[in-house]
Amino acid sequence: MTQDWEQKCKGLEAELAQAKQEIEIGSWGLTKTNEAIKYLYKELDKKNKELQALDRLKTDFINTVSHELRTPLTTIREAIAQVFDGIHGQTTVAQRDFLLMCLSDVDRLRRLIDDLLDMSKLEAGMFKLARQQIDIVALARDIVSFFYPAAKATNIELRERYNATEPFAYVDRDSIVRIFTNLIGNALKFTDKGYIEVSVIDKPGSVECAVADTGRGIDENEIPRLFNKFEQFGRHRGTKEKGTGLGLSITKSIIDLHRGKIWVESALDKGTTFTFTLPKYNEQQVQVEHLRDVIRDAIRQGVPLSILVFSTGDIDAHRRRLGPGRAAAVIRELAQVVKQNLRRQSDGVIAGDAKFLAVLPGTDKPRSVNVGDRMTQCLVDHIAKNRDMAGVEISYTGVSYPEDGQTEKEIEEHIGEF
Amino acid sequence: MAKKILVVDDEQNIIKVLQARLEAEGYEVVTASDGEEALQKVGTEKPNLIILDIMMPKIDGFEVCRRLKRDETFQHIPVVMLTALGQAANIKEGMEKGADAYIAKPFNTVALLGIIQGLVGR
């Protein structure tokens, strides 16, 4: 009997030894795989940085080229204009006719350069929006009135339909002027008779704008490509001035930047309607939007960004003790303390419902820790001087790009609710 | 007496067309091709207005403007900055350095003349 047992034990020991060996080999294999993965991550990171550097080179290149193109354009335009104006001697009617043609094409070249530059900035994520709360109805009215003479000259009726009790949206004024101008200009180009209607209506959370015409319409096969770059449609049918082919693409990119939507409804000979929406934001949403823009810009430009999320301890207890109004005011006050103590002009603060944020573009994670500690000290000092803030305990967490997240979503998730 | 304008640009052609236009409008024009020459001529010519290009070798337009605005003798002279960049950031920087006006190339002549008239009259 014992011999059986001994044999069984020996067998099991052998199996155990083999299993151990297999585990060791497996472990070694895992370690090697791990190392390989880390190496691949490093390579990916390197390639990413190279791509970003290449992107910046492309942007710098386009900026330089556009500058180099604009300078001779200036002299050409001014010189022609001066001859045309008679500054350098009398000119004949025929000469002025040809000079006018030159001027018109110089202006066309300039618009093309402007569009190319904007396109490159949009693609590089370097197109800056200066957003404010703008009355879209008032803006649309201004732009439409600018088109009255042109519409009258071509016998097209200009209609306006404004139905918005809350017409304010958080937008970049110049961009929206440009979009309306682009769409109405296009409508005029492709409409031979009938009318063009510009409308602005209220929707929950957004302002919906539309430019509708009774013009030539767009073939439904061409609609999917409409917002692509350098597509010109119906060229063979028009004698009116040609565009750069970038207008709609730039328009769409700008609407995307505003987090709005744009779409078109059209059929051949049945007219066209372009509709776009612009988001409405209240003051706090404006701050959140601004934060999202800062995050987006940092990622697009490959520049570090740190956000410090400050908490005041048990916010519910503070609200019970001080009342919700005073509690919110305390948060705003503490955010201001941070704002006053931040050194860089580009640094900002956002006061939320329960927490407040310090937004530090260009600051990397190690430096952000220094800033966070320094701010904590300032806050603690401030709290010590205010009796009703007793019980407020300051702590912070740092969220940095690229260390804590590589995408807008990841960074926003790390920040969480505030 | 005719108002004197100092035009500063490293591009000879720009100087030539600007000078022709301004003289046709009745202004007296003196010129400089770089920042250093500009600072010298401000002292010797005492212009009523300066048109200043931004992109220049050695000292750029921003630096010239900054130095002029810091100098008590010259800070009252209006400065119009001329640029081929026209980006919002540049305009802000120009204004921060003390420029009185800003116009982008290729400039609208009527606009430039309007700005000059507004700053010094005819």
C-alpha cells in the first residue's frame, strides 16, 4: 500500500515540478510581452510627437507662405489702383477697363490666400474663437441689409423671418458674420429668380438659422460631398463670380468648433436650404465651454495643460451650516483668491457648484503640483481670516495633459463634475 | 504746413507705392528700411505720424513701437502698424505695445487714408 502512495507522491511531485517550470516559462513570456508592449507605447508616443511637430511645421509653413504672398499682392494692388486713379498720369477708358479687371483678380487672389490660411488654422486646431453672447437676430439683420443692393440689382426678393424670444447664442461674432455672408452670397449666385429667405428661430438650447433660396438647387448625388474642400458645383451653369471652393468647408469647420450642426436640403431646380444651429449657454455653461476649448486647444497643439480641482471638504455640511447661497458665494470667493495669486496671464479659474478649478495652460504636471500647494497655502491663510469659513478644508487633485489623459473625453472624465 | 509721415518697411516696393499714394494726398513722406534707421529718422525728421511694418530684420516693428512709446519725446507720435499677418493675436500684441492703429496687408487704401486722417488730419 505504502509503495502505491510513494509512487503516487513521486508522480505528483514530478507533475508539480513540471507545472512550476511551465509557470516560470509563462511568467518569463509575460514579462517579455510586457516589455515589448512598453516599447511599442514608447514608439507610438514618439510617432505622435513627430506627427504633432510635422503638423506645426505645416502651420508655420502656411503662415510664412501666406505672409510672403500678401506682400507682393499689396504692391501690385496699390500700384494698379494708383495708375487707375490717375496719380501717375492720365489714362484711357480702355486702360482703366483692363486695370479694373486686374484689381478684381488681385482681390480674388487675396480671398483665396485668406481662405487657405483659415483652412490651415482650422485643421491645425489653431483657429481661435473669441466667443461672447451675441444677439443672432440683430446680427442677421445687419448682414441681410448689406445684401439689399445686390439683391435689388438681380431682381431677387430678400425675405427675413425672425422668431426668437431668446436670440442670444455664445459665438464668435466674426465667424458667424462670415457664415451668413457666405451662405447668402452663394444663394444670390445660384438663384436667377424668386426669393432668398434668411430666418432665425428659437429652439430649446440653441438658435436655428437658415438661408433658403428658390435657385438652381443641388443634385442629390453631390450633396454628400458638399462640405468637402475645393468642390465647385454647377460651375458650367453660372457666369457669376467664382468662389474659392473652400467656403462651405470652412463654414462647416467653424460650426463644428462652435459645437453646432449644419445641414442642407436641396433638389435640382427646386431651390436650396442651408440650416445651422448655434448653441445657447448660460453663464456657467459658458465657463464649461471655455474649459472644453482650452482642453481641445492644448491637445491639438500638443502643449501641456494642467487643471487643479479644488474641493472644500464636506460641501453638504457647508451648505447646511451657511445656507446654499452663502456656500456658493464662498466657493466663488475662494476661486477669486486663487485667481489673484496665479502668476501667468493665461491662467484662469472657474467656480462650480461644489468645487472650483484652476486652469493652467502651458503648465506641466510637476509645476502644477507646486502651484497647487502654493494655492492651498493662500486659501488656508484666507480661510483663517474668515470666521464663517471655519470648517472649510482645502484639498486638490491635479488633472494634466498628457499624463492623465490623451483625449478631451479622458481629461473631462478625470475632472468630473464640479 | 504739410503733415510729415515716416514710412518704415523693409520692402522697397511697399515704400514706393505708399510714398506715391501719400504724396498724392498731400503729405510729406520720409522713409526708413529697418528698425534702426526708423529710430534714427524719428529723431532727425520729427514726423507727425509713423507707418510701421511689423516683419523687419534686426529690430521688428513691435520693438520699435515699444521703444518709441517709452520715450517721452516721441510717445505722442501716432503709430500705425502694417502687417501681412492680420491675426487677432498680432493685433492684440500691437495694441499692447502701444500702436494707435493696425492695418493688414494688402490694405484697403481708403481705410488706411481714413485712419491717417483720423490721427493727424490732412
